[in-house]
Amino acid sequence: MRYPAVLRLASLCTLLCVLGAAQAVDYVTVGEASAILYDAPSLKAKKLFVVSRYMPFEAIVTLDNWVKVRDRTGGLYWLEKHALTNKKYVVVIPPLVDVRAEPDEGAARVCQVRAQVALEWFESTGTGWIKVRHKDGETGFVRSSEVWGE
């Protein structure tokens, strides 16, 4: 009788671990012209950096009017919630990235984008490419490994 209870408990623990690992990473983007990164969720906290519009962050936790975020390098900061938008952006990682007309390395190049440039995210193809738009209007595809914030 004791073994079925242990088996059920082990199954439950396994299920909880799998569900926890399956949660998607939630990204947020700065929507205002600029935003201040703080070291704590308070206007009286130390101001660390100023970031510009379209900078993506991984949302860690929301606390009232504040969101704890992680940047591409792993740094943790607090942002005022009102400074964020639901529009999704990614930033280019390598020094230069080709935006392609189709999700294929052999497709025509639409434009080239330099590191740290923000691109509006539209969709993931599921094949390692994402559809993006540059602020100048060019739309195309980049490899998901070449951007951060997806």
C-alpha cells in the first residue's frame, strides 16, 4: 500500500517540475522615449541607467507599479510599469545582421542592421527565423539566434 502513495507523490513532483520548466519567458519593451532603471522598486531608489524606447527586457516579477526585469547580459533592474508597452521588440546581437525577404539564408537581402538596433517582432516561424520590421519600414526575416528579446 505504501508504494502506490510514493509513486503518486513522485508523479506529482515530476509533473510540477515539467510545468514549471514549460513556462514561456515573458518579454516587455520600453514604450516611452526613455526610462530609468532603478536598483529597487521605488522612485527614491538608486537610479542606475537610462534606456531608450524599444529596449526589450525579460520580465521577472511585477510588484504594484513596478516590474523587475533582466537585460541581455543578465543584469537585474526595476522599471516603472507605465514606461512599458505590449508591443514586442528584439535587439540585434552581432555587429551586422542581414534581414532577408524570406526565412531562408539564400533569400534576397532586404537590409542590413547593426548591433543594438531594435526591430519590431511580428512572429516566429518555428524554424529558427522571426519576422521583424525596422523602424524605417523594411520588413523581413532574421535568425532568432541573432536577436535578443524573442
